[in-house]
Amino acid sequence: MMIDRNSGSIAVDVTGSGPLVVCVPGMGESKASFRHLTPLLVNAGYRVAVMDLRGHGDSSTEFSTYDDSAAASDIIELIDALEGAPATIIGNSMGAAAAVLVAAQRPEIVNRLVLIGPFLRDHSSQLVQLLMRAALSKPWGPWVWRSYYRSLFGQTVPPDHDEHTRSTLELLRRPGRWKAFQKTSQTSHSHAEASLPKVSAPTLVIMGEVDRDFKDPESEAKWAAETLYGEYRMMLGAGHYPMGEQTKAVFTHLLPFLRRDENKQI
């Protein structure tokens, strides 16, 4: 299905029935990053909606903004359209920042957060950010991202890993996608960090032990969990995408968190 926005549309796959779980991928990824987790959630009794970020996957590229706030507004529109409040939001990387903003702005539509490899604050200086923007410029930008993206995975990957990385990178070759990706890469997460004190939803942070996006992955996970009065789990040998790398292991932590919170509401 497509969720119409003022200047474009957001692609969403919805499967299953039961309490709503919204899955939000990170920059450069697509709905396929949750391809293995979705059926496990559906079989556990959840309705799962997996969305593409603006300018990513099957979403359109006509948008003027591609930042965390824009993604948060799309999540809100999705939950409202599906009449699924209160919903669980599972956000990976930048998708986690957007999830936090939704929980801060519309607490009544979020009953729990699962933040995987979350970017909830800026980690680079302005100089580093400028260098990154230059690195992602054409003609060398796509090569830089392909090399970096492939390095973000951990020591254990599923059998379809090579196929997934190829198809994910191929999506960025479609018209308008690289320009949208460049704009997305300029996102600051300062707004998400400022919103953390306003979040009241129970939160689980899942972090890959060898996630190279963070200097010290466990310290970052601990900071996020403590700031949100939540809890965290480290995935041994996992990189930036634990839900796609070690899906069953992630699910063993995820399901008890969802069930426990549901039991509290009964």
C-alpha cells in the first residue's frame, strides 16, 4: 500500500493481524531489512507494517525534506491510517531517531519502542559531516557508500545476505534515489536527542557488538537505555543490522519484551 503525503507517497507492506508493529529501516536500507523478522512477528500474533523511508525503496522522491522529523511524520500518518494506535515502533539506525520523535510528540499512539543500532544523537563534528557530504558526492559517492554499507554487517549473516546487499544497493540506482539519499545523509539527530526526556514508552535497545557506526557500541546502547529508562541487549558478533543478520537471536529478546508489556496492560 501507499501512504499519500503532501508531496509524495510512502510505500508500506502490511501483513498479519493483531496489535500493530511498525518497522522503520535506516538510511540506505529498505523494507527488506526486516524480511526475516516480519514473518516471526506475524506468526506471534502481530500485524506488521514495514515502511520505506522517503526516497528509498518504493517510496517516492518528490519530497523537500528527508530528515528524522519528516520520517516521524510519516510514521504518525501510517499509524493513523491503519487505525493501529497504540503501536509498537521498531526503528533501525535513523529509523530509531524517527521512532523517538513519534513517541515524544504523540505518546498516546506509541506503547513501546524497540531501537536497533539507534542514532539518537550526532556523533560527528561539523568538519567530519562536511567531509562525509563531499565523500558521498558524485561521481565517487555511490562507490564510497557501497564499500561502507557492505562493511556494516557483522560476523554472522543469513544465506540470502549477498542477494540482499546487491538488491539494496541496486535500489539506489533508480531515478532520483541517489539525490534523495544524499539529502537523507545530511540529517542531524539533535532534535531526536532533545526529545528523549519526553519519551515515556517502555524501550528496548538492541545493539550489535561490532557495529562500526559507533566507537563503543555497548556504551552507546547503555546510554540510550539509561536515558530512556529502558533496557538494552548486545548481540554478539552482530553489526548495524542485527534484525537481518541474527534474526532469531534478536527475536528471542524482542518477543518477551513485547509480551511482558502486553501483560502489564491486561
